[in-house]
Amino acid sequence: MKPGNDMHSDNYLPVLVLLPFLAAVASSLGIRNLMIATFLIIGSLVFLVVLKADVAVQDRVFPLAIGCMSLSLILSSNLVSNNLSGADIQVEFNIFQQVSKAGFWRPEPMVYYGSGSAPYYSALSISILPTIIREVTWLPDATTLQFGSSILWALGPVVLYKLYRKFLEPRHAFVSVFLFMSYPTFYGEMIALARQEIAELLLIVLLCFLFYGTVRTTRARALIVTVLTFGIITAHYSIGYLTIAILGVSWIAPRISRKVSSLSMGLLLIGSVVMAAGWYALAAGGVAALGLANFVSFTANHFLEDFINPNSRPTMVLQALGLASVTPGLLHDLNRVTQYSVLFCMVVGFLVFLGKNQKSLTERQMIPLTVAGFCLLFASVIVPYFAAALNLSRFYSFALLFVSPCFAYGAKGIESIFRSMVASLRGSIFRVQIHSTTLKAWLLIATILFSYFLFTSGWAWAVGMDTPTSPILDRQRMATSPDLRVKASYFNAYIIAEDIAGTYWLTSHLAPDRFLCADYASRYHVLTSYGGFSRESISAVPYACRLGNYVYLDILYTRYGIALQAPGNWTSYDLQLDTALGSRIFSNGATTIYSGG
């Protein structure tokens, strides 16, 4: 490569540096969709600008591009609402406020919560860490939790690129990270899971450290690995369990097949088990360990009983297997083709990876982790109720950390096929002379990935005016949709200012000898975070609403007569409830509060 080309590629670096700041300015002006456009534009430019650049240039441009795209996507989701969004983050915020006000953390979760939410208290990532961030930055509590962990999580793909670069070419590592970021859990669901963001970030850093091993002193390496492992365990119990499972497979696989190499996981695995057992028994009062035991017992007991029962699998899996109805239409057909193409490419890439004759040491060490990732996906599909532990989307996103490089190996296969086709056509009657076979192959790969992102992000449904799925792109259509399911899913995730105002009024007027009842959405959202109530202390509407208690009804119930009983499970009620619930003591047009006497 000529020196001039290297300098020419570097001219794009200032533009890439400015992109996250431009995205933040655009979001403050209400142009959130520009962040999605930034993700697509920068991805396209990277392919065109540095595809043929020197490896050193690619390694400078790709991490910067990934950081810009990661930050743009996460900000686009976080800035949809000024309030906390999602379900889990409401409890996380409550715990953070308790620790922040008290000034210390203590392992007594049962003081604040019943057994359902007690494991949250064992996660230092939502108690001590945000408290430290708030003390340093002086940000408001809600802003600290909403953006603090998410900004840190935006660094995850950058570190992931460095991990993949240990055994992949720059463009292949970029494609693998692009696939991981394209799945909507990364920038949509994870912003409501502060503890999982921190835990997965620490896991990525741990794996990167293990693969690179830049610290030569044995004691220093042991100390760093111990700190990172302990950080994962104390950040999120579920990711802690999954990490132990991944390490277990990585330790067992080399002993089954001598064709793979171990990362010396034996001591790390033992240490992880000891730390997890000690921490969860101490900090969570055994609740997190008991939850794992109950889950294992439940799935084991129902494995044979419900193995052929399709209702024991997520709807997404049934639709993929053709066992459940799917939405008709050309766009939906193209969506399924794109999803199948990505999965097919990963499976083919996995087989290519396994069958590769000359593997580097890092590739041999990566195989057990990749096998563990696929085992996790297969278990989510095969084992009844297994996916319900986290939900399928979070399992899939976690598994992508280990299996997305298989897409790159599949891309290599596509590139090889293109070259074979060109070689077979040369000298034929068509006189085919293609000097950019690699470019054409990568344009096909880019088309598949961009199509995948356009469908998973909801952009295709926004442009086609189909049923909206993305509050980033279709907020107004979701909030005013005549489809009650769409409306319920939107208000189940996003809290409006009127409901917060009603909650503040309730906390200042609630008599100490009175009980509170509310629907599912209110119990798991605004009343938990902004009201400071534990979920277990609130009864469900309408079963206990005639006992002389206070009854809190949010916008869904007040305006539309919808009462959520569980995510995706809603019931429509008559709006004329004054006689049944007692006297109305508060109303602001969206929130209504009744008193039974």
C-alpha cells in the first residue's frame, strides 16, 4: 500500500471523532432518528474507506467507529424519555436511592424487599457503583443510573473488538462486533438492566485480559483476574452463574478433545465457584442461590413432561420453527429471510471454524467459548422453560459475545465462494474480469448486516407504516396506536410525568395504616422507583381494591381501561370504577387515585 493512502485514510479520523458529539446534539434537539442514521452511515463509510487500507489504519479507524456507533445507539434509546424506562431498572433505582441516602450498603435485603426482589440487593453495580458515580459527578440520582452504566456499557464493543482482533482480521472483527451491536437488546433492553451492563462489560474485559495476558507477573495476573471475576459475581447474579457455566465448558472441552487448547481455567473456575457461593450466601441471604436451585429443579422436573409441549418455548422460537402464526406481508417475509440468513451464516461459520485445519493458539482457545455460546442457545430452544430464566433475547445477546465471530468465518466462506465463482468464469465466453472480488463479497455481507439492523431496529416497520416496534423511531405511533397491545407495551416501558406526579402526591398523603393496590405496570414501574414502594407490599388490582385500601391507577387504566397482569398479558376493564373502588381523591388526567374509606 502506498504511503499516500495511509494519510488519506487518516483524514477521516476527525470526522469519526465528532460523530458522537453530533449525535448528542441532535438528540437534544429531538432528532433521535439521526443517531440511527449515524450508525448506518458510519458503518457504510468504514466499509468503503478502510476496506483496502493498511491493517494499522484499520485498527485505528475500526475501534473509533465502533465507539461512535455504540454511543449513538445507546443514547438514541436512553434519550427517548427523561424518566427511567423498563422494569428492572425501577428496582435498581430504588436500591440505589436507599444506599445513597443511608451512605452505606449492608447485606440485609429482606429488610427492604420480599423474596422476589431480594437478589437485586446482592448486586453492587446498582448500589455502591452508582453512588460513587453520583458523588463524583454530582448528577441527579435518576440521571446517574440512567446514563452512568450505559455510558460505561458503550465501551463494551470497543473492548470486544480488541478481543476478536486476537484471532480475526480487522474487518472480520468489525463485522462480528457490528452484528453484536445490531441486535436490539444491546441498545434497547440493556439500558434498563444496569447490573447486567456492568457485569457483561467486566466479562468482556476479563476475557480480553486472559487472551492477551499482557501482565507477566504471576501474582499481578492472579490479582487482576480475581478482581474482575469478583466484580462480575457482585455485579449480577445471573451473569455470574452464566460466567461460571462458560468457564466450566472451557475447562471441560479441552479434556474431551485434544484439538482445542485451554485458557488454564481450572483455578479460575474453582475460584469463581467459591466466590459466588460465598457472596450470594452472605449478601443475598441465600436467595440468589435458592433461585438458581429452584430454576434447575423446575426445568429438570418438566424436561420430560413438557419436552414436546410447544407452549414451554418462547413465541419467537415457535415462529422461527414454523409452529406459530406469523404476520403476513412482503416486509415480514424479507425479515424472516434476513434472520435465517444471519443464523445460517453463523452456523456455517461455526462448522468452518471447527473444521479449520491450521488453527492458531487463540482460535483453539476460543473454540470452547464458542461451543458454550451455542450450547446456551440450543438449551434456550430445546430445554422447556429454560429461556424464561432471563428471557430469550437476553440469552441470545449474551451468547453473541462468543458466537458472533462465527459470522465472520461464514463471511470468509462467502468470500471464498465468490473467488471460486470468478475463477471459474474467467476465460469463458463472458470474459469476466473482476478485480474487486473481495469488495463485492463484502458488499453482500454488508447488505445482509444492514438489512438485519433495519429490521431488528424497527426502521422497516416505521417506513412501511407497519405495526410499530421501536419507540426510538415510532414513539408517537406506539403511544396513540389503536392496537391496545402496542399501546400497552409502550406505556409498560415508559413512565409519563403525570404518573410520577401522582406517585409523589400519594407518598405524601398515604396513611400508615392503609394498604395500596395497583395494576402490574404501576407496581413494577413508577411506584417502585419514584414512590419507593416494594413490589411485594402492593396488592394487585382489582382483587384487593374493595378492602378499603388506596387504589392507584396509571394512564393505561385511567384513559384506556387497560390493566396489565404480566408483560404481554393485559385485560380491558370498564372505566366507570368510582362506585366499586370508593371515592376519587386525586386525578390529573392520566393518574387516578381512589380511597375506599
